[in-house]
Amino acid sequence: MSSENYYIGVDVGTGSARVSLLKQDGTIVTSSVQDTITHRDPSDHRIFEQSTTNIWSCITAAVKACISDSQVPIASVKGLGFDATCSLAVTDLHGEPVSVTRGDQLGEYGDRNIVLWADHRAEKEADLINGTGSVVLDYVGGKMSLEMEIPKILWLKRHMEPTLFSRCQFFDLPDFLTYRATRKTRAPATGWESDFFTAIGLGELVEKGYQPIGAAKRNVTTAGMPVGNGLSLEAAQELGLLEGTPVGSGLIDAYAGWLGTVAARYTEKGVLSDIIPSIRESQHRLAAVAGTSTCHLVQSAEGVFVPGVWGPYKDPVFPGWWMNEGGQSSTGQLIDFILTTHPAYPQLVELGCNREKASTFVHASLYHITSGPNITLVLQEMLDKLCAEGGVESVTELTKHLHLYPDLHGNRSPIADARMRGSIFGLELASGLPDLARKYYATLESISLQTRHIIDTLNAAGHHITSIYMSGGQAKNLLLMQLFADVCGMPVVLPAEDSAAVVLGAAMLGRFAAEMQTQVQETRWTAEAQAQALWNIMVDMTPVGTLIRPAASAVVKKLLEAKYKIFRESIEIQQRWRKEMDEATK
């Protein structure tokens, strides 16, 4: 076993840290998952905070568990990579955590030092930024989301004592993890506009050469390139690995999911496709990383400017290539909310547990709902029963007068409007399990319709997306996956293991770092050669997926087209109503 090479992927999602130990071909040897802590404010629904101390503790425990379980010699671990949510981590200049919690503790030393991606406290700051008309906004779809880091940094400046703010440095969470592992700052792969920062009130970042945001002298590192000298002695001892183990430049979790899916071959009806994926082919493959929220990523050889969609970002993964990123702020979370807040939910759980007494499945979390076979099977059987009783051929026809709009937590793409809210049209005086099943399906349908809205917007702007490559917990929900294919009118490719694609992408970064570290001194790499080298690793390590084709009948196609038209109209109606009510209160 010691003669083989192994790589570690670290994936920090919204609710947990997952670590996997993989062989060179992408086979997962063992994994460990540790739940992380999210702090909420009972008086302010916008607040979501976490702790780098807690997350790092979870990572170290998970890495040690993987090494212990596998009995792989640590000398055989040749590299590791990190991905994490797009959250803002704040420390002092020595890496000590600085509190981001409003009140007396803000800016003081404290464990709650992460403003989670889902935190919506910076609405006023985002509005100020979007009022500048800066060219920077062209690269975020025309509007900067309040979920992004810069509005959150500006919020901290406005609420923190100046002397405390001046000692802070700010990280995207995956960059913090590579910093914590190596003690070398790694910047996000983008440039900075001095006039923009000065105009919004963050001129001190310019004056300090962007050191507080990790881009001193605009030095940047693309995905997977070796960071510093690898693991520091401190981090190596904490993780139970060797000092100097190569660490790949990290990625946001969605981008790691892109790495772990889009290079996949696939089977259809048990037959392996003879298509060998290429970097050029990746331009037509949309990666949808679907967990609590969903991110939609597509690569292009040239920058494509898409209204309401983040990007184009240059060099985020491959040097010389561009990426656009759409997203839905609440998808898995929305499914969870619709189910768990319904009066019939306890009955649903009881039926699911009774179906398989040996099952320990009782958790209400979205991860278990979308992957738990008992709950989804009960719902599917109820929908089938309702269709039979109603004499209709499909659930779409069964729920044709039930319309759900899904933006309960605002719209990220393609409207880029955090003030959008959810709605349901077609409510009845019903509170039983049949009503829950219908609303469950309407929720899946609304997520699918919004996915089509995002894809239509991307393609209208110049992309040519022809397939969807899934990862994340929602990929287990076959009803939802078929809806994606039918609503969007294109095939969907499911990963070999839904929960592994993102951590697989992180491990790919570790392998790339290890190989580049041994070769970079011997070879002068062009951007094209570097991109191809990473792509080759992706093809080598990505397991074969399963293809689902659109299968809607002619009747269902007509119904889905009508649903999509109504979905788009509901956006216009909500925006018009909001404007009328705002004018009425002036």
C-alpha cells in the first residue's frame, strides 16, 4: 500500500467539513465528516456566522480519522487541497480570529469570525456599491450581491472601531484554509480597481497595497498551484501529516464541484459513451452544485458578460479561461423548509421510519431529506396515488394550478435582487399528506424552472450550454433530476457518488500541486500546458456518471412551457407590486 500515491481533499460546506483520502485514480479510500457550528441571531434573520477555530478543529479531526481508518502511511500522502464556501473570514495580521458579531465584541478577538455566504446584513452596502456605476460591476452581472465579500467588508468598516478595523485582514474561506495550512497568504485570482475601492469608502485597502485582502502587489495563484512550501510544521502536527506536504491553491466549493464533475464520461442505459471529454467540450457542460443552495458554473474561452450572473472571471480555475457563475440562494434549504414547516411533516417522518424500522433516519435536515430513501419514497408513492385517483398521466398535470415561486431568501441569478420573496398560488384549505406531496412537487418544479431561467439567460448572452452535470445532495433525488432534464430540455449527468464530487475536486487540487511542485522547476509551463495538465487529472480521477435524457410527453412539455411562462410573469408581477407599495408609503 505504501508504494501508492494518495491525496487528501478537504471540503468545508455550509454545515460540515468532509475529508476524503483518495487514490491517484480518484477512488475514495475513506472519508470522515464533522459537523460545523453556525451561529444565528434570534432577533435578525439575516445573520449567519461561523468560526475558523471550529472549522479547523473539525478538519484536523477528520484528517486524522481518515489516516487512522485507512492505515495509509503519511509518507504516501503526496498532496492535499481545500475548498470551502464563499464566506468571509476575518483575522488580525497574525491570523488570530476577530469577531464579526454586532455589538461590543465586534472587532475584538473572538471565535465567531466568519460572515457566512448566506448572511444578508450588507444590503445597504451592496446598494451603495451598485450605485457607483463602476466597471467592476460589469464583472458581477451588473450588480454586486450582498452575499459577496466586498459589501461585507464595507459593513464591518462602517460598524467597527477604526483602530480595530485597521488591524484586520480578510479572506475568502478557502484562502484562509490554505493560509492556515501553510501560513502563506494566497490571493483570489482577480485584479483590483483602485478607483472602485476609493469610491466605496475602502481606500485604505489601496493605500496598504491590498495586503488586508491578500493581494499584495496583485500576486495571484490559479487553482491547484503549490502554495508556499506546503504544510507548515504547526499544521502538519495538527493534521498528523508530514511538514512540506504540497498544498494546492484552494477554490470555492462550487468550483471544486465543477472540477469533480465536468470531465466525466457517462453511461446511458448501461452503455459507456465513447465521447472522451476535452477542455473545449467543457464549454457546453453546466456544472450544477446543489446542496443548501445551488451554484451554476460554465467555462468559456472568451469572457461572456451575462446580466444578473456573476463573472466573467478570468483564470479562476484554468489560466486563460473564463467562468460565469449563476446561483440560487436557497434550494435544498427550500425543500427542507417546505417539508418541515407543513403540518403533515410529522406524519411523513413516521411513515418513512415505519417503512424500514432498522433505519436510523429521523433527521429533518435537507441533506437527509434529499438523500433519505424513505421520505422521498413515501412522497413519490403519494403523488403516484393522487395521479391515479385524478386520472392524470403526470404529476405536472396533477399540480397544473399550483405555482410556487422559490426566492424565499432573495434572488442571486439571473435577477440579482435580494429583495425578491417566495410565493404560492393555488392554495387550498388542506393540511394533510396529499397537500404536502403536492407542495413538495411544486417546490422541485420551481427550482427546475429557475434553473432553466438561468440557463436561458446564459445562452442568450453567448454561452452554448447543452447538458447539466450535477453534484451535491440533490443529485440523489431522481424526481428532481428528471424534472431538470424535462424543464431545461437537455440531458442531466449524475455523478457516481453525489456527495463526493466536491471533495474529489479538492483532492484534484492536491494532486495537481504535488505534480506541479516536482515539475515546475524542470519545465517552463505555458498557460495552455498548465490548463491541459489539470484537465488531464480531472479526466483521470472523475468516475463515470449516469445520463438522464428528457422524457416528457407532448402533454407534459406543453404544461411545462405554460408553467415557465407563468414563472417568468410572476417575477414581473412581484416587482410591480413591490414598486406600487413602495410608492404608496412615500
